[in-house]
Amino acid sequence: MNFPMNIWYQAAWAEEIVNDKPLARTIAGVPLVLFRDENGNVAALHDVCPHRFAPLSRGKVEDGIISCGYHGLAFNGSGKCINNLHGPTPKVGTRAFPVAERHEAIWVWPGNAELADPAKIRDLSFLDNTPETAKFRGYMPTKANFQLLSDNILDLSHANSLHLESLGGIQPGFKMEARELDEGVEVTWTAKNVEPNGLTRAAMSEYSLVDQYLHCSWRPAGLLILDGGAKMPGSDEFLEMTRAFHSMTPETDTTSHYFFAVTRITDLENTDVTEAVKKLTYQAFYNEDKPMIEAQQERMGTAEFWSLRPALLAIDNGAVRARRKLDKIVAAEHAGDLTAAAAE
């Protein structure tokens, strides 16, 4: 599986974890069960009962304790077995994973627990600070590798073919610039005196020509922030601005969890514009992006991306940089594992 393990992955939106229901979710190939303990904190356990290996997620949660639905062994949030309906409590448990609740999301660290530092979670405070009238969020499980989803946002030129009826395209006048940073990759598109795209028209229908920009900031393994803005040609004041968060979490090599949130930065109380943006976004993501990327994965099968010798274009600059950087991170992890194994 070609993804890093010593990293924070989004496992859910916080609202998905309710007090009395376990949530099963596989993250980076690891089956997890998420639930809230007696204090309301989220726990993440290996979704396997050590007795007969039944999924704990098929059990129930009461008073912050999860019980296996097969024979009733009960486990607390640290994975320790604390009750056995059939006799003495065995000294067994299931692995607990580092978990954090931040920025309206639940984050899980599937790798070495000693390296899990919540300070490494990307700063998404703009989600916390945006009123409900100016934001929406979603979750879109996708039958495709998570890097294909990142490629999709790092190369927005696909909008010219795929999103003409929803978000609108990247106008021919757009200039693209990609650059690699120590912490990630950034791509910027700018255009002056162009027709507004679909999203911009939702808020600026009275303008026939605008100046527009889009800026995408990617961080490993698949966290992207996409800023967009539009203004009257020659003006310094942006009349419509959005900031979107895209979180691509690997489930397996060929399936992913796609979390997204879109916020509006201007005219925050205008719920009509927010609903219009939401409608266009859902149309683009669920009815256009998802079917295409899943079909792309189906054609690729289980082959490794580079082994297929993709015909790279200039528009792939940002996506290729992100893939190369992630390859280095995974290779370094694997090398570290081999070194540790040799020392052992």
C-alpha cells in the first residue's frame, strides 16, 4: 500500500461520532471502530475482538464502553477488556490508535503512536471561525486511489471538460504557476477580464467580466486548501471569495474517503448564495468528479501509477510534484522500517 502511516488522517467529521453508535471506518488499510467514551472523547480501536476476531463495530456502545456483538467482551477507550459475561475478565485488549478532535473533524494516526503529535494537524481554523450561514461540508466515499483525488484538485483544467454545466471551466486566459515547498506543493491560477465561471456567477451575476484567481495548497498525504476569488476588472476589492478544504484519506489502494468543506469569506449572512454554491458543488463532486475518477481507477486496475507510463502534460505540474514528494515520504518510512527490523 503506497501511503504513509506516520501521519494524521481525517477519519470522520466530528458530527458522525454520536454517543451510542460505533462507526466502522478503514484508514490506510487499518480497520478501525470509532466511538465516544464516557467523557465524550473519541476513541479509535482496531476493529477486531481478540476473542474470535469479530468486528467490534458490530457491537454496541453504552456509557462509553464498546461490547462485542458476538460474545459480549467489553472494551474501554484504551482498548482494554474490562468485562466478560462468561467468567473472569481476560487480560487481553485490542490496539488503540492516537486520535484527536480538531477543526470539526476526527483525526487518527495509524502509525507509530510515539510519533503522534496533535500539533502536526494542519491548521484549519477557518472552518471553526466561519458561521454556519456561510459554509457546508460533505463526505463522499470513492472507489479510487486517494492520489487520483488529489490530482483532480491540483489540476483544475479538467473543469473545462467536466464541469461546464456546474462550476464552470478554467478560462483560456488563466495562467498557472506550480511550486514545491518544503512542506508541500502550491498551484495558482490567475486570469484578468474573463467571463465569470459558474461559482462566481452565483454571487456576481450582474458582472459580465471579472478578474479571477484560484490557489491550491497541498500537504501530505492528501490535504488541500483551495482559495478562490473574483473582483471587478482593475479593482483591488474582491467581491466574492471562497475557501474550500479537501481531505483525501486512503481506505485501501483503490478506495478512499473524500471529506470536503466549503466556506464563503464575503457576504457571510447570505444563505441564498451559500445554497447556490452548495448545489453547484454537489453536482460537480457527486455527479461529475466521482463517476469519472472511479472509471479512471477501473481502467487503471491495481497497477502502480508510474508503471503505466502516463503521458504527462504541462497541466500536470502540481500533481506530479505532489506525487513525487509523497513517494519520497513513503520510501523514507519503508527504509526506516527496514532499519528498525534489522536492528531488532
